[in-house]
Amino acid sequence: MIKPAHKIPVSTPEPRRARNAGREALVAFVTDANRRQAPAATALRNQIAPLADWIEVDLGAVSPRRREHWLRGELSGALRSRRMHSGQLVILSSHRAARIALDLVLQGALPCCGIVAIDVCDAPPLGPISATAASIRIVRHQDQNDPAHARLIDALRRQDVDIRLMMLPSGSSDAHDITARATAAFLSELTAKACRQSTESGGFSHV
């Protein structure tokens, strides 16, 4: 008589979860408490939530001469704690805070996937523009025409920087919603790029 073989329970191994499972990018919302901020931060955070972490970094309490160094340290720590590299970092900011972050990116001092800058303060770059793989996305309102803005954009384009610009109408009743939609479109684009780069390591570093 042949005895039936004992069935050995076999457990199906769970698929290995990727590092930072479910969070393949980091969006840093850089603010200045003393200035008007980018639109609808909560809605933007919810939009990218399935794929990216969201942090807010406020420069308002930091003395002007320490802001650049402090910002680099905060973002470096945020990436390191998540075991992410610079190609997974997207910066969202407006006005003066956006200009501080943008200058760091252009100087090569703040490597990242890209930056969405809203109504960034106008002025030509502070120094030579370093070669950067960061994508620069600028949302700007037409009531802020300034020759310095054209010089900034021209300088970026001469260096073959990946830059796109949205010029928006001002003063309309739905201006806030239009700005929010434009910002969301650029933020979605750069977050998707950062997620694609999450499995890459060559050429990227911690900030």
C-alpha cells in the first residue's frame, strides 16, 4: 500500500519591495514665510502622493547669508534619510525662495532632477552656469514683464539648459486656478522624470 505523500505547505514569497517602496521621488516645497507662496500646496501634495514624498523647507527663519548653505544641508539630509540620490529630487518654489534654489542649481551646488519656479525673481545668473541635467520649469505672470527676466531666460537657453516657460494672464478671476494647473502640469512632468531615475545611480549624487 502506497501511503499518500505528505503535503508540505509552500508559502509564496512576497515580491521584494523596492527601496522606498511606493515613494520613488522627493518633492521639496521650498518656501519663505515672509512672502506669498505657491498656489494650492495641499492639492499639489495630494497629486504626487502615490509616487513621491513631500517635504516643506521654510527659509523664513534663516538669516539671508546662511540660506543657501542651510537649504543644501536640509535637502541633503532628506535624501540621505530616504536613501535617495539627487536625480530623485524635485524642487517647487516661488518668488525669492525660488531664486535662491534656482541659483544653487545653476551653480552646480544643488544637483536635482528639476525645479518648478513660480514668478521667480528676475536677474541674470549670479555667475557662470554649470552644466546641469536639471530641468528648469518657470511659471510666470504677464504683469511682471521685466527686461531682467528676458536676460535670465536667454542666458539659460544659451547654455542649452532644459528650460520651459509658461506665461500666464494676470488679474482674471480664475488666475489662481490657472496658476495652480500650470504648476501641477510641470510638477507632474518632473515627478515622473524623477521616478524614472529612481533605479539609476550613475551620474547622480547626494546633495
